[in-house]
Amino acid sequence: MPFSVTLVTLFPEMAKAITDFGVTRRAVENGQLQLDTVNPRDFTEDRHRTVDDRPFGGGPGMVMKVEPLAKALQAARAANPAATVIYLSPQGQPLTQAKAAELAEKPGLVLLAGRYEGVDERLLEAEVDEQISIGDYVLSGGELPALVLTDAVSRLLPGVLGHQDSAEQDSFSGEFEHLLDCPHYTRPEVYNGQAVPPVLLSGNHELIRRWRLKQALGRTWQQRPDLLEARRARGLSVEEQQLLDEYIAEQSPHTAKTTD
């Protein structure tokens, strides 16, 4: 059975970003992922197919109405009965790799993409299981976050990437939990005078593993110290601390060791 995602959206055409392109398209074609859409406008009762109204208390913008959204979610639940219902919102918990892995273990997902100033709070309280955010910024609607979430989850489904190690070696996964990814290189060996690091051409898998881990630790130290702190909280191994110290020393000979 495919992993089933139902997107509740005013713009179902946006789902083509998942169904028509790349890894997710292959997952759909191979029967590993199923993405359906439900349009709340199909559950309106006026000739204008109205899905929004002015907010009580005044203020700018419009709010999505309860009735058409509730009926749309009921239809989505009927088609995907075991699914977790998620509202994409800046107020939700952050989407992380760990959260994506957790969602990939669910029987399915119903993703509610809001528009305008948001959704009537009573609908969220009655129909939504959880809220998820992809970042502390504002978008025009929840469709793009829903597609991001779907892509992140689909990569973790068995067989989607073809080789399980592909997902486990991504940033934030497996050995790289709380770490940025290491640099990657392909042909040619020399480009604009810059050569591929010799260790990657050595054929020595242990040296390559250590180099990649060292680069991941170092990149995280330079670019995302917040992630490195999370990695430290989990506990750096003796090898990881040694590699990180080496990386820092190589960047600045005058930098004290991180263990000092």
C-alpha cells in the first residue's frame, strides 16, 4: 500500500510539484506514495463558492470559514481514515528531520493548507491533530510548506531513494544527526584549478568516512553553532571531538581547542 497524503487546498494544481517531478514523481509512479487533493470550494453552497469572510473584531484580511473546511476535511478523512491531520502554520512546531521520520511512520497524512489571514480557530480545535511550521516567516499560503513536508517525508519511505544509505547520509540523519552535510564532488577531478580532495580518490573507505565526518562537524561549527550545541548535548564521541579539534586548528592555528 502506498503512503497516502491528502492535501486540502484551494489550489490543487500546486500538488503537481510533487506528482510530476523528480524523486517524488517516481515514488508516485512506483506506488510508494499517493497524493490526493480536496478543494474546500467544492463544499461551498453559494454561487460564488465563498471560503472566506471578515474577521470578528475587525482588522485587515479575511479568515477561512469553518463550514467548507470542515466538510473538506471530513471528505479527506473518509478517503484517508487513519491519517494524522496537520495544519501548516507558523505557530506549529518546527519541521525537523526527526519530525519527518516520525511522520513517515504514520499510516498517512491529511495536510491542511490555509490562506488569507488563517483559519477559524474553532476548526483547528475540532479537526486538527497538530500544527507544523517550516520556519519563522510568512508565506501566502500553506501549500508550499505542505509540499516541503511531503517531500521530506517521502524520501524516508522504504525504497523511494533506491538505497537506504542515501537518506541516512543526508544532513541531520543517522551519523549526521544535528550536523550539516559534508562537501561532495564529482568529475572532473580538477575544475578551474581546484582539485578534488585526494582522500576521496584514495579508495580508503575508513579515511573517507573520517574526512566526511570531520567536514560535517567543521561546517556545522562554522555555519550552525546551534546545531553543534544540540550534537554536544547528545554527546560527542572521542573521535568526533578529535576531528572537530583538528578542523578548527586547520582553520585558525591560534584557535584554542574546543575542549579547553
